[in-house]
Amino acid sequence: MRITAKMKIDNVVRQYPETVQVFSRYAVGCLGCSGAEYDDIAYGAQVHGVNLDELLRELNESVSLRN
């Protein structure tokens, strides 16, 4: 499965715990707040001033290591 911009941050972290390091590296600190349950990755990137394409690339690379 590919991680996309419209996926909820909380869902991604629950399904792919290895993505926590990527979110932390980009300072997308929504992981412990209630916003992670409702906010998608695109919104989190926008709010934190993060390049969405780079974030998605790294998130998908981190989960590709599973296989």
C-alpha cells in the first residue's frame, strides 16, 4: 500500500509505526495530539511548513523497507 497525502496521520502511524521517525524528522508533531486523528498528511505538512512531496517520498521509503 502506498501512503498518500489524504491519509490520516494517526492511521498511517498505527499501520506503519516506522513512519514515526520520518514525521519526527520533519517536525510534524501531530503524533500525540488529537489533530493526528483528524488531519491528513497534506494538512499536517502545510501547517508545519513541510514539503509534502519530500515527506511522502520518505514515508513511502520507510515502509518499503518492510518487504
